[in-house]
Amino acid sequence: MAIAETKERREGMAGLAKGLAIIEAFSVHPVMSVADAARASGATRAAARRCLLTLVELNYLELSGRDFRPLPRLRRLGGMMSKRDKLVQIAQPLLERARDEVAESVSLAVLDDNQSLFIARAQAEHYVQTGVRVGAYLPLYCSATGRILLGHHTDDEITRRLSQQQMSARSPRTLTTIPDVLSAIRTAAKNGYAISDEELAPGIRSMAVPVLAPNGDIVAAVSVSAATARVKVSDLRKRLLPVLLNCANQIAQPLNELR
């Protein structure tokens, strides 16, 4: 009997530990799928799914399609809203305003380890298959957001980060060597914007600009993606760039409060 109770207690503690790991992960990732939660907690997908659905039933999370998002009850459990949550709260209405102005999807991304993590997005009516959604990651080397987010790092730091990922050709136009990508990052930092022209995927163009903290650090990147059949590179620079820059500047204005 004692052995059975000990085994049950250990299993219960293991389940609790994985559940807490999933809850903690929501402080970093605003949206997670079952696969994301499994990776964050070290649980199997089946166990992560059970935990997530339990949190939905208890009104800690909401389920939208395949994505799970925190509800106020979970945020209260975690205490004060995180800086990233506050950034999303500031940015969302501004992204929506920019989307309405350019009639293209506009997103906000931050540097998360060695990838660009999208934390907010205003989706346009027409759908473009870019792989971008809230909670999604894009590689740094071939995305406009990645090149912006690396802009204030040293050459050595950029080289270290790029060397830790496989720089595969996602299209015939993808830059796949560290010197070429480093040059593109430095050009983006000089220009104040980055363009990825069919590097992520054929038929897709994207542009990103930095959101600057009061001390000049890059805290996020505002980006837009569009089909090449609809938007030329000259359109990105002439029509969309001013809107993105204005959006990024407006997001940056309240950032003193996040320090």
C-alpha cells in the first residue's frame, strides 16, 4: 500500500512539475500550440495537451484553432504583466492602424534565443502564406525581422548566433553564408530598415524596421509581408516604409514606462 501511494505521489508531482513548466512558458510565449507546450515542459504531446485542456476548462487559457492563449486568470496567477505583455498591449492597436493604412499584414517580433519570435500581429483580409502568426518563429539569417533584431550586436556576436543555426537555402535568393548575411545586417542598420526579397519563400517580400528603447537598444521589429505579385520593392520603400517607421516610433514612445 505504501509503495502504491509513493508511486502515485511521484506521478502526481511529475505531472504538477510539467504543468507548472507550461504555465511558466506562457510568460515567455504569448501563444503556444500543443507541440510548443510539450517542448517547453519536457512532456509528451499527449500529456501537454491534457494539461492545456485542463487549463482551458479552469478558465486559465482560451483555445483558438490550435493555439492556446492566456486569460486574465492566468495573468493574475503570474502576478504583474510582463514587459513583453505590456509591449504587445502598446503595439496591437498601432499595428492594426498601420495594417489599415497599407492594406497588408503588419507584425511585431522580438529576439528570442536565435530566432525571431512574433508576439503581435494585425492580419490583413488577404492571406499570404509566410508562416507568420503570433507565437511563430522565423530564422534570423533570411528574415527582415532577424536582420533588424541583430542590428546592434557586434560582428562577433552575430557570427556566433548565425553559426548555431543551419543556414539552408529556402529559395534561390536566400543568402546562406555568414559574410553575406552580416553584410545585409550592416546595410539594414545603416538604412534603418531591412528587406527580405523572396529569401524566406518564393513570391514573398517583407520589410522590417526597429523599435528603439530610450537608450537606443533595439527591443523589437515591426514588419510587413506581401506577395511579390502585389507589392514591388519600390512600393515597400516608398509607400510602406513611412507607415512602418511611424508605427515603430509610436510603439517606442511609451517604452520609458517599461524600464
